[in-house]
Amino acid sequence: MSDKELVTPEPADRARPLPELVGMRKGLFGVQDSGDTTGFGGLEAPVFLPGESARPYGGWFDTVVDVLEEDIRDAGLQVGEVIERVVVENDELTIFIARDHIVEVARMLRDDQDLRFELCLGVNGVHYPMQKGAELHAAYMLLSVTHARQLRIEVTCPEDDPHIPSIVSVYPGNDWHERETWDLMGIIFTGHPSLTRTAMPDDWVGHPQRKDYPLGGIPVQYKGATVPPADVRRSYN
């Protein structure tokens, strides 16, 4: 069998997003002081995010975007003010939504008979400290049982204004997931019925899954011995 026969060609209608350079990562975890105990303090690597895809997106992706755009226009809104960009990457469809419209879009995706994304499987927070003005991302995975489709909705907000409207009124099961994302990433979901911590103590300061959170931690006692925080265990200076 030849090498050509081993290669699966890309579908002709599949858009290829151009990567977007958002910054350079230094060190394995971005730590610049003695807190880097990995030995990779000299590592430098570019950080890319997939850019906007061009039509046609391929398969059912075009249908979903077309229907959503129609619903947005029917609501008297401008598509360009609601949908920031569409990304097709790794055979997955991601639609970036302006945060002020996330509740309206979630309701459209749930209720439109041609969309019917009945389930929200939660929200995850991501921190890109180098992406100025959009450092915090909230990614929602939606599932349509009716049409057997899976879709990602993504919303961004800046670190200095980390507010995104809660969609618990549309997807009640997202209650706990929004609490966890606030607890660990610091995204404030406005309108949430009870935005309290899930993993950290109520009096904990900061949000430990952000990339700029100190690696120090707290000393741990174990059988009479004390393990110091990570940032004071060793130094590469």
C-alpha cells in the first residue's frame, strides 16, 4: 500500500482556520522566579489559538449557524454584534458569543426546533493572560439529543471586568458548574442564584486555576515532617 493510500484527505468543504498568535509562554508553567521547580525555566514556546473559519464549514455546521443567525435577526439583533466568530477545529464547531447576549443565544439554541440543544454539559473556564481584553474564556458544551449533535459556545471577558451573565435560567443544571468556574477561575456569573465556592474554603483568597496564581501553596505536615510550598523547595538561580 502506498503512502498516498494511508493518508485520509480533508473534506473539500472543511474550513481550515488560520492560527492566531496570542503570546509567548516562558517556562513550563509561566513561572519566572524560583517557584519553577520543573527544570524548564528556559523554555520559550508560542501560544496559538485557532482563528476564525471561513464558510462553508462543512456538514451540519453550516445548518446550525444559519438557523442561529436567522433567530438572531428575528429577535431584532445584528448578527455581527452577537456572534463574534465561528471556529471549526478538530471536527468541532465553536461559536464565540458576545457576553451580553449569551442568555438569549442559549435560549435560542435550546428552543428552536431545528437546533434543540436540550442539554448543557457544564461550563469550563480557561485563562489566557496574554490575550489582552479577553483573558478569561467560558466554554459551554451543548448536546442535542434530538439531532445527535454537539456544539461548543465560548464567551470571553477581560480580567479587569470578569463578568458573564449566568445561563442557569435556561439550563438549571449549570448551577454547580458556574460555581466551580467562579471558584477556580474567578469568572463572576451575574444573576447566579448562589455563587459560592465549591472546592476552596469560603475565606480563600484568589482563584487557584488561573495561570498567574502563585505555585507556593501551603506547608503540608506528614508523619512529623513538613513539606514546604513548591516555590521555596529549590531555586535554579
